[in-house]
Amino acid sequence: MASKPLQEPAFLVLSALAAGPLHGYGIAQDVESSSDGRVTLRAGTLYGAIDRLVAAGLVEVDHEEVVDSRLRRYYRLTAEGGSRLAAEAERAEAQA
């Protein structure tokens, strides 16, 4: 049985991480840039999507660093996350 399609914020987070690990703000910037400003992920939406993707095993923490006394956490796709992103892209292309 096919899995339920990802919600747009989750798909966009996976897409942003396809090029390599990013921290939350980097993900938000990539999403805004790749959507030509159409989508802006606010913190609650962004980190809610990241938390769900981590729980689903599609994204994991790559590493952490402290910048200006604040913890910056970088995320990356898991192998399963890469496969799911490819499947979602195929689904979207088939529907287009």
C-alpha cells in the first residue's frame, strides 16, 4: 500500500536537505528561495515538520555546534528520507 503523501512543509524540508545537511534557518532560507518566495516556513511550522520527519526516520541530526552562545542543530536526510523524497517527486510529476 502506498504511503500517505507528505504535507507540503515536510516535502519542502526534505527537498532542502537533498543537497546536504542544513540547520533550521538554512532550511527555511532554502525553502523560500526554491519556491521563489511563495513559501515562508515560520519557526513553529518548520520545527514541527522537522520533528515529525525525525520521528518517521526520514531525517536525523547530523551534528550540532554553538554559535553566539546558541546551539545550532544540523539535519540530514536518512536513506529512507532520500527514497521517500524521490517517491514524492515522482508522485507529483505523475499528477502534473
